[in-house]
Amino acid sequence: MTETIEAIQSIETYDGVVIAQPSRVIMPLLLERLRKELSDGDWALAWGAYEDLIDGCNRCHAATEHEFLEILPSSGQAPYSQRFRLENAQD
């Protein structure tokens, strides 16, 4: 996750959309919390931090008008833990 977030933060803009800045605001504290909970070994708190990090990813997508790309917690169901939604599409 760290490498992915670093890669995202290296892209200042893409197709006229600011990418790095929202990620720099939203993601660092969420990632640090996940690291802490994992190192403490409290798996329930780590899972909550993981879900909060995913929510942060989705907030970045919304901030950059890419909310159609939704990251999901790993469940073994979707092969890439993502859901792609088209505008005006229904679940």
C-alpha cells in the first residue's frame, strides 16, 4: 500500500485533474494508523484501520471525480477488491 500511495503522490496532475494533493492530505495519517495497529498486533483494530484506509482511497477518488472506482475491503469475492460503477448505473 505504501508503494502504491507513493506512486499516486508522484502524479501531480493527470488529464487536468489534481491527483497528488488530495492523496497527501487524506492518506498519511490513515496509513500510519494501519501500520501502528499491525505492529501492535491488535487484529480487530488493524481491520478497522484497514477499512478506514480504504475509505480514504475512496474519498480521494471522489475528490478527483473518479468515484466510479470504489476500493473494497478484501473479501475473496472480487478478484481485485474493486468495484467499477458507471454513472447512472444501478447496483
